[in-house]
Amino acid sequence: MTIRLALIATLIVTPPCAATGVDIDIGNGVKVVAPKFKEKWSIDDSLSGNKQIKFTCVEYASPYKLTACFTANEFYASIEGFYFLRYGSLPDSKRANYDEHDDASLVYEGGTPPWHYETTAVNVGSFGVHEAPRTLCRTEDNRGGNCYVAAIQSLQTGAPAFAAIVTSEIKNRSNLNEQVAWIHRFLNNLKVETRSNAKQ
């Protein structure tokens, strides 16, 4: 995976569901108000070859490790570099890997060679979450593991351009539902604001 757990340092941080929010400037006059984190960094969408799309990433480590990367760019253009593709854009040869979906549905093709996953679309607060809760991935120690991955879009009318990618390593499969619920609580605590409206 690319944010991808191999790029992530282990951090001791305030849990993502903490009430205190901090501003994260993601460019183009847009900020995300998120629970407090320890560190952030930037990457570009190098997989898709679009160097104009920059992501600002933050990590949380307790009680589950989670990485969230944000960008103030158009949703579909932003997520393609992270293996999220619209079903309707796939050639027939690739559609054969999935059940039939409407054209706007997202699929996830992570890994090399690519593994094929259908996503589930759920609404969490003001966000549309396209999630694949149990994918194969490489962990930061370069071992095979399972990860939750999701592409996040804003559902707010008139909201600025926005996209996010969330990944979380699954340490204990028996706690998967609990971990997904925790991720949803994290997302429910996010706010996307223009710079003029965001707190300084």
C-alpha cells in the first residue's frame, strides 16, 4: 500500500476521538479541523503521475493505528492514485473481477499484482465513505497483513473540493467491527472548512 503503512512512523498521540480539534491546512484555501495528532507530512499523488495533487497526512496510534491523508482537489481525480477506481471506468476485462455495480461505485485495486475489492458506500456525518474493511496489505515491517482502506468525499452542498484516504492496519480480526466503528467516530469528528471560516 502506499501511504502506506511502510511510510509511517510509530507515534504516541491523543486518541482520534478526543474533543480538542486542530487545524490542518490542506491548500487551496481549505482546512480540515481534526482531532489532535503528533505529526504531519506531505506527499504527492505520484502513482497517478499527477504532481499537482498534494496530500497532507496525519497519523494516530491509539487505540488503533490510523493514517488520514487530505487534499483540496476534486474527489475522483485525487483517489485514482491510491487504487480507488470508478466501476464505470473499468474495461470489460477488469469488470469481470467484480459483481455488477452502477457506474459510480468504487472498487479498490491495491497491491502488486493488484488485488480486487469491492467497496461499501456508507454516510458518516457529512462524509461519504467508500470502504474496503479487510484488504491485503504490506505493514510497516514489510510483512503481509490486513488493512482497512477508504476513500472519503464531502457530502456538504457547496463544500470546497476535498478528498481523503484513510488506512488502518487490522491487528485483530475479531475486533474488526469495533475498529471500523472507531474509524467512523474519527471521521464524524472531522470538519472541512474554507480558510475564512476555519478557526485560526
